[in-house]
Amino acid sequence: MTSIATGTAAEDSAAKPVAENRNDRNGGPRGFLHRMHTIAGILVAPLLVIAAVTGIGYALSPSIEKVVYSEQMTATSSLPPRSLEQQVEAARKLHPDLPVDAVQTYDEPGRTTHVLFADSSLLSKSYRRVVFVDPGDLSIKGDTIQYGSAAALPVRTWISEGHKRLWSGNNIGRLYSETAAAWMGALTLAGLWLWWDRSRRGRNKGTSKRAHHMSRHARVGVWLSIGLLFLTATGLTWSWVAGSGIKQVREAMDWFAPKPNTAITAAATPGAAATDAHAGHGASASAAPVEVWNQADTVNRVARDSGLVGKIELTPPADGDAWVAKEARQEWRLGMETVAVDGSNGNIVDRVAFADWPLAAKLTEWTINAHMGILFGWVNQLILVAVGIGLIAIIIRGYAMWFGRGRGRRPGRLPLPTRWRDIRPSVAVAIIVALVAYSVIAPLFGVTLVLFAVADWVWRKMRGATGVKKD
């Protein structure tokens, strides 16, 4: 680790003495960050390009989904809507052996009802079979698979799998995206420091082709820094290794959305929430009896009257419990409301307003929805696409800078390594503490940092490098 540094690029000017250039480039923390930024950038950039390309598709996937599945999502019948019980029964004819897990309804005309079935033959419980039913004539508009709380249909799920794990089908593939996310944040922070350091030294001017690439590389990086750091933070939240640790912290701090109390008590009154605390034991009865679906219209009406809008999911109750009606993740919606309803009489048993969520849970919901391109609809998606394209441009400029240090078509030299004795002890300690702290949050960053440092040390030994005289 002692030999690595990161950076935007070496200085252009050849007019200064070599010794002065070396001290300026490699003395203090700048030399360390410069070499780390360069080595990690060269090695991690391919992963970042893959993440950017698949991420652009992922950002646009909600809009792509609307186009691809418009026929399945659109109800064409002009007849009055039939009861939800009849709609569920129509869907059951396609899958008589599967239990109905939930029903998703819309408050706008012209939309099909989504009847969801639990299917143990699918990859996990996150996957459910969905049948699209026209509420008017009960015709079946489609039958496919839906994934996750975002209700992704096959095309969006496929794009998501590529972005998340390169279609590997296992968690090993997730190492690529987590490594890319972890280093994107580290490279961004290092690049910002290097840009600031060059700016305060007045070293941002130059007329060479390499200086032009450096200027564009740094400028675009600064412009996109907030977006890149945002994607790092939200990407790590979803990741395999770092995400597990973050989940443990959230569980320990109770930073999850509260669940409604579904136990039916005498306290429940029509249109009023019970005063019981949110006990968090709401349940889904995937094997709900057929006759319970005659309560679905009552539950849907009460949920709508209580303020739930857009797409909502109705989950049938376990024995002795209430139904759960919950708003789905939707564009231009900052929160999700949930009510528990006694289907036998329409009484509201409990209500969880978005205002009741812990602040950390709200922030998680907002940032994840923004990462998915859902929070602010097409505007959100265009911003993500711009960040993805900008990241690719930064990488291209970075490689151009590296080759600009070489001769002919050969790649360039790496920035000279730094000696720790050239760094003030307090600064060295701060760097080490920061690297260790970030490695705790993002373990794959720490692992790959050590690997890069070892590879760098071996490379210099093989070339017979000593100190900072050669590289």
C-alpha cells in the first residue's frame, strides 16, 4: 500500500527541473493519491464501463417496460369493472394449482388488474407469477413473471440482473458491481482532492493534448461528483458483502419501515386506525381460502377512501388477521402509505403513514427509488443516463491521459511512488484511518486495494525499482 497513489495526471511543464517536478508530483499525500488513482483507475475502469453501460439500460428500464408491456397493462373493454373476486377467479383458471398471493389495482381507468400467484418453482419468493386481467370483460391480457417490490416484469428484471451480476445467476457475479461501486466513490474523492490541489497551486493550465484531456477529465469529474458519490452509496446498500453489513446496522438501529398491526381487535372502528403500536407482525396468507376474495372490493374501497392512491397491492389475511393494503413504488411519489383492513366489515385496524417511518428508512426509500429511476420519473432517468455517459467520458479521458505519458502507441508511465517519510505523520495517520474506515464499510475496496498494492510492489521489484528513482 505504501507505493500506491492516485491522481488526475502529472504536470505538463517540462521547464522545471526534474528534482522539483518529482517533489511536486510525489511529495506528501498528493503523490500517494496520484498513484493510487492512476493504478486503480486503469484496473477498475473496465468494471466501471460495464456498470455504466448496464446502468444506463437499468435507468431507462421503467420506461422501456411501459412500452414493451403496454398491451398487457392496458384494459380495452368499455364494460363496467367486475368485482375483484370475479377477476381473481378468471386468473385462477390459468393456474388452478397455485395460491393467489396478492392483487394489484389501479385508481385510473384503462389499466388491467394484476393477480399475483405464489409459485415455488420460481427462483425465490421474490418472484411471483402475474396474470393481467381486463376488469371489464375479464379477458386475460397476459401471463408472466414479476420480480421484487418494484414489480419488475421480465425485460426490466433481465436488465437489472445484468447491471447487478452480469447475468451470472449467482452472487459471485455481484462482486463486479460491488467492486465498481466501491472504487467509484474512492476514485471520485481522490480525484476531487487532486483537482483542488492542482487548482490551489495554479497548475490547471496547459496547451498540450494531454493537458486538454486532463482538463476535461477533471472538469467532468467535478460536475458529476455528487451523482457518482450518490450511486456509490446507494449501490453499496444493495451490494452483496457491504450490503450485508449495512443491513445489520439498519436492523440493529431499527431503520426499516414499520409494518401495520394486522391483529383484529375490538378497537377497530370504521374509517379509524386502531391505537395499537405498530407491532410489525403483519402477515401474508399466500394460501388464502377462495372465499376470502369476496372481501377484496371492500378492502380496496376502504383503502382508496383512506387516501391510498395510484397502484396499491392487496394482500389477503392469515386466519384472524386483517388484510394489508399498501401503495406500490410509483413515479413522483415520495412515500408509501399502508393500512390494515378488516375485510368482514371494512374497519381500519391500523395505519402506517409515511410520516411514521424513521428518517433513515425514508432516506433509504428515496435514494433507492432515485437509483432505480423511479422517484422523479423520466427526469430522474435522464439524469442517471447523463451521469452514466459522463462516467464513460471520464474513463476515456483518463486512458488518453495515461497513454499520453507514453511514447508512440505504448501506454504511459505510472506516477512515481511515494515514500511515507515524505508525508507528515499526522497526514499519514489520517490517510490510513480513512482507508481502513472505508474498507470496513466496503470490504471489497480494502481487499482490492491490498491486491493493487502488492501487484504494484511486485511490478517495481521486477523492474528493479528502488525508492522513487525509477518506476
